[in-house]
Amino acid sequence: MAVKKKAATKKAAPKAKATKKAAPKATKKAAPKAKSARKPNAAFMKALTPSAVLAEIVGNKPLPRTQVVSKIWDYIKKHNLQNPKNKRNIIADDKLAKLFGKKEVTMFELAGIVGKHLS
């Protein structure tokens, strides 16, 4: 024998009292700062002379460190020297083996190795 449940009755919510909203306070806005042109870091843009070993890859003209690393990456991609299983590793060919001093390096070691060959 099933017992029927009574339908729940809703109680009326108490009415909220009408309140006056306070007028918004006047706030002072700071004057916008004039945007200055971004200055390049002079240390990164300084032209450095590559060693004879590095010059075989990037040329013998003085270049900024950023350009040297960029040209090495261009060489690596052109000759398909990234490890296919782990793209962070660079497999050295004959020219890069002279530069790196070993057969394989990681991309994180690259900047440190390049720094030793710039003056």
C-alpha cells in the first residue's frame, strides 16, 4: 500500500524594502602615460665577430648574437639535422661537430656553445 505525498506548498518571500541608491562618488582618473618607443637592448644588438669554425656556417661578417643563432637554426633546418624522434636535439654534421665538439646537442645548449665562438 503506497502512501501519497502531499504537494509542497510555496511560501511567499518577504518583500524587500525599497532603498535609495547612493550617488556614485566622483573619482579622479590618472592622466594616461605617454607610450615611449621600446628601446632595443644594446647588448643583444652588439655585432660580434664569429670564430673561424662558426664563420663556416654563418659567414665571417660581425653579427649580433641573435642573428648568429638564427642563422645556425636556418642551417640546421635546411640540412634536416634535428632528431626526428626528439626535435629538441640537434644531430651534428661535419661542420657542426667542429662547432659543438660532440655528435648531438640539445637546443638549450646551443646559445652557450655559440657564445664561446663569438668575440
